[in-house]
Amino acid sequence: MPYCVVSHGDPSAAAAAAGEEGDVRIFYQRYGHGGTKVLLIIGFAGTHESWGPQVKGLTGAVEPVDEESPAGDDGAAGEGAEVCCFDNRGIGRSSVPPHKSQYTTVIMAKDALALMDHLGWRKAHVFGHSMGSMIASKLAAIAPERVASLALLNTTGGGYQCIPKIDWQTISLACRFLRARTPEQRAGVDLDVHYTREYLDEIVGSNTRRQMLYQEYVKGLSSCGMQSRHGYEGQLNACWTHKLTQKELDRIRSSGFLILVIHGRDDVVAQLYHARRLAEKLQPAAKLVELHGGHLVSHERTAEVNMSLMEMIKASKSNTDQGEWSNLPKKSDDLLLAGSDSRLAKRECNIIVIYNLLGKLQLILLFFFGVFYIILEHARRVLRVLKPVRVSATSL
């Protein structure tokens, strides 16, 4: 089995008491051969297999490379692409550390860097989806010299930005997710979270796509097992605690590599607004691509996503200027200093403050909803225990 052993251990007594010492095994798979190196980082509760459509699109391969094959930097002369995808800590065949403090996007970015070292890759095109995009952006901030280009799919800025827009659809999905105990129940929820209803209702052959994907999801969850509580809570902690500072944003933006932000307009998990804002903050290096699709737009719109990713790889190789790459309106310092635009900037700041307050209010409402749901479930269990047993007259 191909594993990379990662050690972030702190020899101090405090770290040992917190249970943070020890090695973590990261399971990975390599596909294809060539001088172009691509590292794919999957999101929350996902495994490396979720990158299947992109692996095939970038390399043409469906089977992983024999683990005995040499892994290394083939140089710029090698044609083709070598892709590596892996299971984050807390999921799949990778280790599941028991403490939430062992899961942050910084720690998981260092996992990815350790994997690059293990493979002998000096530099790679780094693509991340959802939580994986948070990890990818942290990797780019920590070690920009290791990044050839950066793609962020269905991304958010972490923290309260991970909260979906609260409506009856998302509340229903949250309830179903919390109650899912079997692969069958979880598969039904995942489909509605990952894809648009229009996509799921399409007829493929004699069945709907929902029926086909449902069987695949159940099979995958049954073979790999449901995510453990430690893994779930740990990865959730990584999302909640993630944040890119202004210094980190400046470092990513000024590092010279091209950035691609891809997002599904109908994503019920990561709101499009936050992706747009992040792309604007990464100007002039960022290009924004909006597609009709849900949270797994990489599956729902595979051809368009793969074309955009390959376009960025080619643009990076040809040293395309960031100004030519970006499709966002250019910033003008002179206009920002003008009086009228200064008032507009202040108005925008006020709108952002109000939006942030609403975001925090949304978080509070979601918290109370979760508490109410837990109390309701507990009350149901108590009532079932206290429910009197009916005894027939003949048994007396």
C-alpha cells in the first residue's frame, strides 16, 4: 500500500499530554507519467476517489501507477502529467488522530507538503476542492515556491463562511445528515448536497442519474466505511478554524503563479458570494469561473472543469502574464483615491460589516437549531423508555 508517513510531533511534555505526538500515515495514489506534477486535495469527508473525473481528464488513466514505479521529478522535458491524490487525515485509509487539535488546515497543508517531499516533487500544480481548497491555499501561503499554479474549487474562507444559506432545504438536509446512520441513508443525503436536482433527475439509459449514483455511493460508503467520529469532528474543526490573514493573501497574490477559482452557482454548501470575494482579494492573479452546478461541480460539469484546469496548466507553462490571465475587473488605485469612489468604498465596507454580522447571527441560529434538535431527539428516547407496556387480560 502506498503510504507517506508524516511526523508533526512536538517532543514537549505539553504536546505529549495533549496526545499530539506520533506519526500519521497518509494514503495516496499516483496516476499517469510526465513532467507536469498535479497534487489534488479533496474536501470534507471525501476520499481520493472523488477526484476520478479529473484524474482521467488530466492523465487519461483510470488505474493507479504501480507503487514500485519510481516517483520523482521528471523535469520540464517530460510530456504528460503525473497526478497524485490522497486521503486527508481523518478519512479513508489514512490515519485518524483522536484529538481535534490535530486537525487544522495548516497541519493538513504540511501533510500535503510532506507527501510532495515523499514523491520527490519540487513543485506541483495544486488543486483543492471545498475543505481541500482551504488546505491548498494554506499550502500556497506556507510554501509558495512549491506551487506552479493554484486552483480552488467550491471554496470559502472558512469559519462562519462554511455555513450554508439557512432555508428549509438546508435545514432538511442538516436533519437528514445528523440522522444518517447507514450507508443508504448517508448516500441519499450526499446526493442532494453534492448535485443539483436537475442533474440528478436526468435520464441515463433506463434509469435516472440519481438511481445510478445512489448505488455507487452506497457501494463506496459500504466498502470504505462511514467516517469515524474523531475524523468527522477533526475535519470540521479544520474548517471552522481556517482563516487566511491579509499577510497570507498578499503572499499568495504576489508569488507569481496563476490562480483559478471555480464554483457552482447552485452550491448549497459553499456560497458563491464568498468565492467571488476571495477571487477579488487574490487580484490580479485570479481568474473566476462560474458554472451551473452544485457542490461537486467537478463531477457535474466535468468537461468544463477539466478544460479550465488544463488551460491554467498550459498558461503557467507559457508564462502567461497575470493581467492577461485574470478575467476580473482591474483595480485602480487612482480611482480609489477619488472622492466619489472613496464614498463607494466606505459604503461597501458598511455592507461587508452588516453581512458579517448577519453571518454571525446565522451561526447563532444554526447553533440553537442544533441544540433544539439534540433535545428533541433525547426527549424521544426518554419517551420510548418510559412508554408503558400494554399487558393483555389473559396474561394476568
